Amino acid sequence: MPKEEHEMRNALEMPQSAIVLHGIAARVVRRIPSLADKLVNAGDVASFVRWQSASFDETVKLFWKREELWQQMSSHLDPTRPLFVLEFGVAWGYATEHWLTMLKRADVEWHGFDRFTGLPRGWRGLPDGEFDAGGQTPAIEDSRLTWHVGDVEDTLRDVDLAAAADAQWLVLFDLDLYEPTAEAWRVLSPMLKRGDLLYFDEAIDADERRVLDEMVLPSGRYSPIGATSLALGLKVTEPPSAD
């Protein structure tokens, strides 16, 4: 074998330490199969953290829980402007209730979008119909809140986005799937302004990450507010509609 080819093969080979670790992992999983999912999840988290480093010029602050990230995001809200909220993916309304309880101000217009009958297709090993709320909207009594029941592809266009042009926007993405998330982004992105806030509840996953990689990050500039092991919060610094 020529020397150059030999050196190239050596450079491409896995380091001995990695071979040992992989071998140990394979044997542990074989003996304890229940660890397989945990190792896969750990790999997903590692990939997500590496993606953050590659996608942003600044270090992304990590939070243990999404509630802590939400609290940090709330500190970026402008009290001098009305707040316009679009929540995509409501399920049983945990995030809705948490945010509305946290937001004591009256000048909030909250729109929650969901089918309330679960996922339209399988996702991350879950079957279609998962997160089914029985077709019922959450029992949250708040005059600031409006529900939109059905596929977001149909219901988002019922909202007069232009009427909220002067408000600060908070957009919460938790639809899980690529198709409705991408459609929601296509509709609302031309309306976003500097200072608006974006939250992706499943940024670790391939579906939301695809929207981020293909549509969100190439179309504007964003400052990361923080992340959890699953989610990501961003602040718009250069709107997607800017030339």
C-alpha cells in the first residue's frame, strides 16, 4: 500500500478510545436493552448542543427547565408595547396557562392554535392521534385568550396579523411536525419585527430543526435567549422581511 494511502486510512480510522467506548456501549445495551433509548436521547442532545454552537456566534445559555427559559424570555418583553402572542400547538394548555399567569398585564392578545385531536401523523415513535385532547379546548378562563380549532394551515389565515403590526410578537412553536410548522412560518414571517420573540419547543427534533435550518435562520438574524435540552428561544435582531 502506498504511504500516502496508508496515512489517509489511518487518519480516517476511529480513535482507539472511541472504539473502546463504542464497544462498551454496545455490550451494556445488549445486557440492559432499556438503556438504548436513553443513549439515543443523549446523542440527540449532544447533536442539538453542537448545532447551537455552529448556528450562533454567541454561546447559548442553557436552562434546566423550559419554565426557566420562558421566564428569561419574559424579561425581553417590552412593557411599552402591546403583546401579540401566537401559540402553535396547545394540547391541554399547560404552556398557555403558565404564560398567561406569568403575564399580569392587560394588553396581551393571545391566540392558541391546535387541532385538539392529536398528531395527524406519527412522530418520534409516537402514533398519530397522540396528544389528543378529545377535541376540547383547555378550560382556561381568560379574556385575553382566543382559541383556533383545526389545522393551522386553515385557521391562521382567520387572524388579522396586520392589525397587530405595532405590537411586540411572541411566537411559540410546539406543533412538533415539519409541515404545519413550516406553513405557520411562511404566513407570519413577513410580519416579524426587530425585538419579536420566537420559541421552538422541540428544536432538538429533526422536524422543527429543519424549519430552523431551511427557513428561519437563513431569512433573518436572531440572538439566542437560551435553550434547554429540547427547546430554543430566540430574539429577532434583523427581521426576515428586511432586504
